[in-house]
Amino acid sequence: MDDVSHHSSRMSAVQQFDVIVLGAGISGLVAASIFSAEGKRVVVVDEYDHVGGNHIDWTSDEGYTFDVGSLIFQDDSPLLRHFPELLEHYVPIKPSWGRLNPQGKITVYPISIRDDILGAGPIGVIRIFASVLRARLFCRRMENARDFARYWIGAYLLHRSGLATYMRRFYGIDAEEIDLDLARKRMLWIAEYASLINLLRRSLRHKRKTGPKNRQMARPKKGFGVLYGSSVSRLENCGVVFKLSAHSRQLHKAGSGYELVLDDGTLSANRIISTVPINVAERICGNGQASALKTITLITLYFSFAGERGFSQPIIYNFSHDGSWKRLTVYSDFYGRAAEREYFAVEVIAGAVTSSEQAEVDFRKHACANGLFRGDLKLEGSHVLANAYPIYSKGAAQSAAEAIARLKGFGIESIGRQGGFNYQPTARVSTIDVENAIAAP
């Protein structure tokens, strides 16, 4: 009798679902949308206290709202098929991009004919073309991202433009260590747009007036919470349950399904979808495997400013050979000033600098050396984000594929940017990848 009572008590304590989705970022939300539309009982579990994954915002007492990561969406994104209510919250914007080049000039992103090629002078132009010719003749074998970029624009322009330095700054490793397949995905524009032949063609032909294919949109002024809150409401109305601030202790097989043990209870389901980092999924299932995959730690600095900033574009990439920061985004260009001050965020990959304090010192020094932000520059706050995105070093894709196969053997379907170790630069790509992964047999 006691055994029956204990069994009944345990069964009542286990919450039953059809699908458990690990991670409440865009990939997790889209997965939940797909399954709930099929009539399945879905629970979304995340260690964060918010939905949206690494889309994190912070608002100061003065009214500055800052982000971690990107904030640009499109109004024709497939994400809106799942969450059409997002559209009314987006803010239409007309962004422009610039870059600080190694010569200390804010110029066109990603490559400028005038500044990077013609600005090199007659001898420099000859060196650029000679370098490209040499690469096409003698450097056809590609093994990494540097080889890929060198083949298309030559070693001289690769260094002069600052692209090689930016690759190290973005990926957290030297260009020689970056996986070739990832380089082809991430830098296909080099072949399609930035080859010298195409650049010269663009410089000689008249610009054709064509209407925009879509509108660029930004998250609401008040932050991502407003944006994703509407998505949560839709999913909850469809029966999806959210478990936030939930620490997953262990996932184990139970009968024909699985049980996920949390600090405050146990969840049961027949299907497990993971969008969290692979090493997290490995820890949860306790399969005795631990992949050596590494991820980026992203430091984001939040500044307000009054004075002359030294450029007009709202988004600037750091292609110079100095300074640890990789990108800055001026939010006040999209949302208006707050307390009569501009405000912006600066992203720094942890490496040469390892703390917010070091990152601030490094940025101030570099900005001063390049004549940027002359005036009152005030740090309003900062954020350090572990597991911001995978490091795509050589061999990492193969290691990830092996780890994903092991997880699949256990029963975990690992998908998305983190779970699938896929490069996903936009919400559009994330949505399509999840749709394809779930639809696949």
C-alpha cells in the first residue's frame, strides 16, 4: 500500500507534456510555436529570467535603454508568420553602417573603393592588384578564413582594409584558426560583392533606383521585454507553459519518454528539443561526454554622451588594428536622445581585455586616439554575457556534429545557433533553420 501511495504521489508531482523545449530564445520560441500549432502540449525551460535568449536589454534611471547583441529585424521576416503581433511593436528605422579603418578614418562598410583602394595611392593600387593576382595563381588551396579572404582580395588589401583584424576581433581567434566553411557562410559577400572586379563595376555603372525589398525594423524603445512579451502571451494562450529561472539538473529516460528534473519539480515528455549550448545539453543528460567546444564571452558597455562624436552612421565596426571593441550602436539615432544626451552600446569580445573595467579603459583610449566622442562620455552600465555565440575554430564543426549525434542518440534534438552550432546572423535565418530542423524526418 505504501509503494502504491508513493508511486501515485510521484506521478502527480511530474508535469506531463508532449515536448520539452530547452531555451527561450528565438529558436526556442519558434519551436514552441510549431509544436503548439500541431496541438501538442509544450513547455519551454530556460535558466534566464526572461524570454528572448541573448536579446537582453537594460534601462537606466535616466531613461537610456541599451541592448546586448543586434536589434535589427525585417518586416518580411518568417518570424512574423509565427508571431504577427511583433510587427506593431517594431520601430521602422533607416540604419547605415560605417567602419573605422586602420588609417583612422570612418568610411564605408565593409570595403571602400575610394579609401581602401584608391586611397592607397598609385603604388598601393599596384600592390593591391599584384597581391590579388598572386593569390589567384598561387593561393587557390583554402584551409581557413584567412585563405578564403586572401584569395578574393589579396593579402595586401586584407591587411590594409583591416578585415583580417576584424575577423580576429569578431570570432575571438586569429583568421588562420577560423573554420573555412564558416568563413564561406559569414563572408560570402567577399566573393559576391567585394571582389575587385565587382567593386570596379559598381564604381563605373550608374546606381539603379530600386525600391527596398523590405523595411528595416528595431525593437521597441522600451526594450525586448515589450517585444517578446506579446509572443509569450500568444503561446500561453495556445497552452504553452514557460519555466523561467529554472535550473535543469538532469534529463533521464523514463519508459518511452524522458523526465527533466528541475530544482522545483520534474517535467515529462516524449520529445526533447534543445536550443541551448551543446555543453549544457551534455551536462543535463549526463552521458559522460564533454565536448571541447568554446564560446564567446561578450562584454557590452553602455555609454551616454554629449559633444561631437565624429561620425554620422548609427552603427560603426572597428576594422582598425588597435582597440578591443568590435562594434558600437547609437540607439539615440533610432529612438531620440534621453536627458538631452546621445546613448550607445559598445561590444567587446573578452580576450585581450577580460572585464568591463578594462574594456572601458581600452575603448576610451582608442576613441580618443581616433578623434571620436570629443566631449562628455559617461559609462552608464555594462553587461558580461557568457556563451554569446560559438567560436568557429578549425575542426569545431566536426566536433559539434559528433556531439550533436551523441545527443540525438540519447534522444535530444539539438538545433539553433547554440544547439546546432549553426551561424545564424538574423532572426530570419534562425526561424528558417528551426522550421527545417523540425520538419526533417
